[in-house]
Amino acid sequence: MSDARVRYVCEKLGLRAMAADTTDSVRQITERHECRPTATAALGRTVTAAALLGANLKGERGTVTVRVDGGGPAGIIVGTCDGRGNLRGYIANPGADLPPTGGPKLDVAGIVGTDGYFSAAYDLGLRTPYSGSAPLLNGEIAEDLTYYLTTSEQLPSAAGLGVLVGADEHVEAAGGFLIQRVPRDSRDEEETEEALERIFQRCQEIDSVSRFIERGGAPSELIRNLVSDLPFRQVGVDEVQFHCTCSRERAGHLLQSISPEEVQEIAESSEPGVIKCEFCGAQYQFTREEMNNLAGRDDES
């Protein structure tokens, strides 16, 4: 079954909510990177965060990129989502792993670290992308996402992210939710604050987002559990899926973007030259002649 994402709004209170089941996408992404369990959870949460932020993109050309850099063993972690719901992700050290922190809970904060930033960059197909960042709160990623949205984008939010990794080290369930207060002039501030307090309390009571999805819970069901007594209405449902936008043409453009000296160095180091996509692992081969052409010089064979 395809991964799914839903969107809800409550016009009266100026609130919006979204949830996603990203199980299949996270499984494919983490298997491509050959992640260990804790790295799987960290990368899966980051990709799911991108899927949730991507629910608010307007049109198919937009892209949101989430970047988590906490100075821990995992290194930089990246998740992206475009306007078509295509997801992909990258983790610098897929072998990062730590023992569970009591019970089955994976020590994501331990491999992410807290000495760094959570950032999000939005490319809406305009001239200038915009981005924001906030210091990491605790490295758990869901709380870091909430803190970023509240402080950098001034959108008070509640979020939950989860990745369930089985005994065979493969993803059994993944997903998350995001509820936000959005700017609006005409509303009852006191009523909105009371509603948010109730929602935040219910978020704290959720045992595990990934367990909920593993038991067959749908994203729409997750939202209804959180906002059951509030006048939310569904405004969208779509699929999300793993899909990498890399291609041989893009790899060639990448080579053209670096200096001729660097391209020449790559050309002379191997035959043929291989450019590997850091997101999906696909490899694109270029002959020495092709690389010399990209460097702007004739082949010296």
C-alpha cells in the first residue's frame, strides 16, 4: 500500500493539522543507505519531518529540505520533499548506532547530538529560496522540529515522529503528525489557546506514533484522535513516495558547476569517472573524453 499524507484545517480557530504514513518510503531510503537501527530512526524521522512540512507546498515546483546537524556520530542528516510528494534522504554516517536507552527506545538523540541546528529551506520555484534555523533542543528531531517552527517561523506547533525498527533491522512502521497555529486576525484568541492546550496534552499522551501505524492506524485516524472535539475538516489527501530526482544529466551539470581543474583531476583519477548520488546511491559513469569536455578542454589521449 502506498504511503499517504492528509491535511486538515480549522478555520474558526486558525489551526491546521497534517499527518503521514511514510513506512514504505523510509524503508526504501534507509535500506539504500544500509543504515544501522539508530541511524534508521534518525534518518526516518528527518524524512518524515520533510513530508509533513511539504504538505503546505503550493504547486508541484516547490521543495522543502530539512537539515539536522547536531555534531553527533550520525553527522549531517537531510530529508527532502517536493510538491509531488517525492521523498528522499541522506545521512552522513549510516553506521551510527547506540544501545537502546531503556526498553526498546533507540537513542536517536545520542547519535544526532545537540550542538548544532535544525534548519528548513523552501524552494518555491522563485528567484530566491528562503530558509530558517534554530538551535537543536534535544536531538530527538520531533521536539527540534516543534522548537524550530515556534521560534524561527513563529508558528506554535506540536509534532510527533516515529520509526519502528524490527529485530531484523528493517523498518516496520514510520510516520508522524504536525499541528500548527497559523496567522489569522479574526479569531477568539482565548478559545484558540484553550484548544491548543487540549491538543498539546493529547500529543503527550500518545504512546508511540510508529506503534499506532504498525497496528493499522491511518493518518486521518491519528488526526481525529488529536482533534476529536474541534471543528476540523479534511482539505487534502495525497500519496508520498520515495523518488530520487538524480539523473545522468544532473550529474553532468554538477561536474560543470565545479572548477575545470577539479573535473580534470576526477577525469585523470579513474577511467571511467563515476559520480554517485548521495541520496539514492545511483552511479553515473563518464568517460575521460566526456569529463575533459565538461572541463572545457580537448581529450589528451
